[in-house]
Amino acid sequence: MNIRTGICAIAVALATSACATWDGMSAREKSAVIGAGVGGVAGAVITDGGVLGTVGGAAIGGVIGDQVGKNRRR
């Protein structure tokens, strides 16, 4: 893992941990945030820290997380 990948992973982790309203979020919103975080890290790893891969992975992960959390309850 190079420096760019590590920085992207840390940025995604900080962004998801900065959700101060986590307790007020629905299960669907929480799933979307988690999916975006996991997707962003996966995209960064796959593209060796590429910005487009990180952002694309976060977007795809967020959509998948949203759909997974659609039928979940708090």
C-alpha cells in the first residue's frame, strides 16, 4: 500500500467518523454511509490510490449500501 492509498483510506475513515448525527440516521442512511466508506477504500486499493477509482467506488458503494439498508429497521 502506497502513501496515496493510505491517505485516501484515512480520509474516507475520517469522513465516515465525522457523522455527528449517526444516532438520528435511519438504517438506510447508515447503510449508505458504510457502503460509501467501504466502496471508497476498495476503489482506492483497486486503482492504487486513483482519485477516480476512490470516488467511483464510494459512489457505487453508497448506492449498494442504500439498497441493502432499504428493508432494514433501526
